[in-house]
Amino acid sequence: LSWLRPILENATDASVLTWDFTEDDGRESTYVWLKEQGYLVVLARQSSRTGDIYKIISAYSVDYSDKVRQLEDKYRRRQV
């Protein structure tokens, strides 16, 4: 996954959509989506004694229009 690190390092870039979302089961997830290239990283934030850390939950290429629509819906319903 050679694309994973550059996306995370540039998560604040305007071309990368980054948002927090509460899943149906109550879990908090952070989505980092390079929409134009079709790459998505899903993170979970956890507290540690040295501060908050993020763990990679999933990372994959978004290839299907149904998945794009699902992510766009989550982005519209994101936590502000």
C-alpha cells in the first residue's frame, strides 16, 4: 500500500476529504479519502498515556459507484 502514507501525511490537503463519523454501532471512525484517485483509509482514535493515537482499521481502493455513493453520504452526515 504505497499510497497509504502519503495520503495520511497530506490529510489536511484540499484534495483529501477527512472527516469523523459515528458508525451505526456507536464507534467513532475517521475517514481519509483521496476521492479523485479512489483511495480510502479508515482510522480509529484511541487514547493512550502519551496522548491520542490513530489505528488503521481499513485501507482500500474504492472501485464501485455504490461505495462512492455510500462514502459521499457518510461525508454529508459527518460530525461537524
